[in-house]
Amino acid sequence: MKQLALVILNWNGKNLLEQFLPSVVKYSQQAQIYVADNASTDNSVAFLQQHYPEIIIIQNDKNYGYAAGYNLALKKVEEPILCLLNSDIEVTENWLTPILNVFSEKQNVAIVQPQIADYKNKKLYEYAGAAGGFIDKYGFAYCRGRIFETLEAKNTYGSAPIFWASGACFFIKKDVFNSLQGFDTDFFAHQEEIDLCWRAYNANYQAYYCAESTVYHLGGATLQHSNPKKTFLNFRNSLCMLAKNLPKNKLFAIIFLRLCLDGLAGVRLFFKGQFAHVWAIITSHFAFYRMLSKMLKKRNGTHKESYYGSKSIIWAYFIKNITHFSNI
């Protein structure tokens, strides 16, 4: 048995598999490759069976989304290290060796992310992950190399500990994934990897960014940034994540302040004419209120005080005009 399982979650992504699987197969000899299919109807499975018989196909019985789709599929995977890879990622030669070296050399590291660069402009970091992620005091996510819509040049940041790793290319030890009970399936999609990393952090595991490994991410293949459903999921799930993971003494004060900041975000979108996104924020809050009791019941163990990388990334970016991570 190989040490690494590379698992691609697919739902009606035959075109993406045709485009991106060749690089994955060519440069991933150290891994057993799986495709976990969320009941696709576009002949994805038939395509894989015909063209990639060496790939193991795991067939889920419906579209469970990212979180539950992976949770179900990974129960059928035995390799001790997991790589959860989006179907719209191009990998590069020798990309796995540095990652495996991190796991072997840094015993407390349980989660690793490579450099994620933009497939459309390979000189830049990509939005979903860049050089590893952090959150501010209020749960807003940002990255080394990407704050809101500002992308920096790739290779700017070296290997280092991070707070969260991107679900676009997410390495984790299987025993840690299992001990944390995997992704929270109530999230369906978006921010579930940050929640998992936060729970790992509270359990004294470390996430790490490996600059020596590079992949290129197309991005927006499932939901475009302009899709109001993505806005809904990001706002709702971010609030759920706070309810689950904040230290008890800061819990309700920070959630209240976050609700106010979300309201300001809605006002900003209103004046930009993005009314569907304003409604998405409003409905995300009502969805969060319905889920709050359930989220609070999921709190367990220690909730560390030092979870955030900056006090307010919104203040830094929009008021102080700090657009680069190195200036925070």
C-alpha cells in the first residue's frame, strides 16, 4: 500500500477531468489516485473507466457536496496520508516529494498545503489558498498572498506554519482527520476546511505551508465568486465556525460584532447594486440563527485564545489600505 491517497471529488466535472487529470496522473506516481463521484450524470464515471482504469472510483449515491462527499468517500480509503484535490487543479513535476518530506520531518504537522497559484495567470497566487490561510479576530479569512481581491506574485512567501490550508489542495493525516470526525457536513460546501483546521489547532495539531510544492488552480469551477449562493454559504458557514470554535469568554461578543460587520458588508454591496448578494447575506444570517443551537452543541475540548492572525483584516484592508500580507 502506498503512503498517500490522492482523492478528487467530482460532480458533473467530466470536462475538468479531461483537462486536468493528465498532469495529476503523470506527476503523482507516489500516490494511489481515487475519484469520489457525487452521483454525476455527465458520463464522468464512464470516461474514467475507459481512459483511466488505474484510478479507483468511489461512487456516492447522490450529490453530498464537498463536506459529506469527502467524509463518505474517505471511509473507503486506507492510505495514512490523504490529499483532497479539486478537479480543476494542474499539478507540477515533483510536487508530492516536498509535501511528504514535511510530514516525515515535522512530527506535529497534521495538515499541509502547497503553493496555490492562478491557472489563468501563473505569475500570481490564486484566491483560494495562495500561500496558506489565517483568520482575523472576527473570523474573516485571508491568505499570505491574497487579501480579499488583491493577489500578490507567487513565490513571495516561504514555507511556514499557517492557521488553515485550502480545500482546493488539502493534505491531512488520516488518523487526525478521523479523530476530528472529518468535515462538518452541515456546512455542505465552503469554509469547512477552515473549521476543520481550527478544530485541529484547538487539538494542538499544526497546519503548514510548503512553498517547495506548486499547483495551479482554475478556481470557480463549481460556484463562481459572482454566484449569490457562494456568498450565502461563505457568510453562513463563517458564523457557524465562530459559534463552534471561539473561546467561551469571547463567543457572543464577537458573534454580535461580526453580525454588525456583515451588515456593513451588505450596505456596501447594496450601493454597488449587487442586490442578490445583499439578500444572500440576509438569508445567511437567518439560516445561522436556525443552526446556532446545533452549532453550540458541537463545541468540545479546549478553545484557544490565540487563534487569529490580525485583529481586523477589514480595517486593515479597507480603512488603512493594507493590501499585502507582509504589511499587516
